[in-house]
Amino acid sequence: MECLAEQERIPTLEIGCNKSIKGFTLIEILVVLIIIGIASSLLVINMGLSNTVSDNKNSFQNIFNYLSEESIITGNPIGWFANNKTDSVFILDYDLNQVEELENVKSPWNRFSKNTKTFKSFDGSVLTLEDDALRLPLLIFYPSGENSGGVLNIYDPNFILEITIKNNGTIESKSTTY
């Protein structure tokens, strides 16, 4: 009977050193926590970069939509001029001469002042934007709601932002990260 009673005993916690119980050491737990911290910080940094790219895409879409609407409302063609460092917007006469600068246009262009930029018109000509490229408008927005169209590429060390401005006023943007 004694053996049966010993087998039915409830296990209790023993105090002392027992070599058969395995566990994690403090150093192993710290190493795992450091690895998790590094991985999560890289994830947060990459998410911040993708948010910045999407914000810039939306900013360019907003400015080009605004210029199209402004041209429709005023009944005047509007030219968007840009070089590598800055951009500007002018109301044009029908001979494409600058008449008046629109001052209230908030452009994201200055965020990319250190990036290489190209503009490809739909006739196939490609223009690399230099510091003195403000002579002719890259885009012209007409009162009919149409524009001259083209593809704007901005090359950043982390991504390429491609904005396609179609003649009918629709704007598509695509970013490629590498």
C-alpha cells in the first residue's frame, strides 16, 4: 500500500539545484531580445521610407490636379516649369509666353533638390533636368482639362519615383524601391 500512496502523490516544487531541469540563461534571453529589437527597428525604418514615398506621390498628384483645375477655372493655359532645384508655375498667354506667376502653389519639388530628375514627353524626347532648365514649360495645362503630358522620373538612392501625366488629365505614379 505504501508504494501506491507514493505514486499518487502530487508533485511539489523542490528547492535546490537540480541538474535535470533545463532553462534559458539571462545571456540567451538578452541575445534574443537584441535580435528582435534590431529586426523591429529595420521594419520601422523601411515603413517610414515607404510612407515618405507615398506622401510624395500624393503631393505631385495633388499639385498637377490643382494646376489642371486652376486652368479650367481661369480659362488660361498654365505652364509648369522646373529645373533640378526648383519649380514654378505661370499663367501663359496663347503664344506660351509667361504672363503671371502663381505664388500660392505648394510644391514638393524642393524635397528632391539633390536628386537627378528626367522628363520624357510623349513625343519620345527625354530631358535631364539641369539647374538652368526653366526656359520652357515641361507641362502645359489647358482650359479644356487636357495637358501636354509626359513622364517625370525622380531618382533617389532608395527609390525611383515615376509620375505619368496623361493628356486627358489622369495622373499615375509608381515607385520602385531597391
